[in-house]
Amino acid sequence: MPADPQRSVTSDPPRGSGTSAVEVRRSSRRSRTVSAYREGDRTIVLIPARMSEAEEQRWVTVMLDKLAAQESRGVLGDRELTERAERLAEQYFGGRARPSSVRWVTNQNTRWGSCTPSEGSIRLSHRLQGMPEYVVDYVLCHELAHLLVPGHGPRFWRLLEAYPRTERARGYLEGVVAAGRLPHPPAAREE
């Protein structure tokens, strides 16, 4: 099967976007959907190859506004979480880990995430919302790795080494757990 032809265009972003460059990637495999994500100080916008230049410009503006709104909220919705997992799967696992669903859940108070490999479903604890992006990405990568290797043996950890911030994210999460165990000072009495 031949490789999918793509055209990448890097341009200056619209004024006020807060981003130094926008890269548009066209794909003939993409039929209707448009997505975008940040990569360092660039924004990558993925669009169908058939789009006109005018549609491209409109969608770049729409996606920049959408990303800015998400970042100001600091919380990804399930759809954005799924897109993020798909991007991470491609980047760190060569697209081999393919989740069927990725969503936030509120019933995980002792785990950061869980995965059911037989169903391809990934669930992340709502407690991760608002944590740094690299921490959420680590938990997503951890669960994506479970789609390929169910247990926590040496093969699993070797696979997870692909994500460069694994140790830092694990340290962050360990700190959160440790902080939760600290005694809370008594509340000051009002006089």
C-alpha cells in the first residue's frame, strides 16, 4: 500500500493566537474531520486533502480558537482526550495501540487510569484533570501500553520507556499521593 501523500504548510498564525507557527497537514485518508494540537510552540492542524485554501484558513482559525478555549479551561473533554490518545499512540507506539474508547470517569479514586485490553477501552480518573499535560500524557501512554502488553512486566516497562517524561510524571503522581497522606493542620478557631 503506498504511503499517504501529505502536504505540510507552515505559516505565521493569525494575530492574537499566542502561537509562533501553524503547520497544516493535509491527508487523503482524512475525509471529514479536522483536528489540531500543540507541539512545542507550533500548532499542528490536520485537515482533509480536498479542502480549498479558504476552507483551510477558516478551519485553522476555528481550531486555534478551540485550542485556546480548551487551554483556558485546562480540562480536556472526552473527544479531545481520545484525539490526544490517538496522537500519543502514533507518536510513541507506531500506531499499534488503538483504543476503541477513551474517557474520563469519576469512580476511580485509587487509580489514575484503567484499561480493558479485550475491549480496547481506556478510562482516566477525573482527579487528573487540571494536572500538567505531561502527567495526563504519561497516564494515557501507560494505558495505551496495556493495549499491547496487559501486565506490568519488564516488556511493559520497556515499551513505556518510549515516552520521555515517564519518570518525571511518575514522580509527580507519587508526590500527589504522598501529599494526600500528610496530616492536615487543625482549622484555626474563630474568636
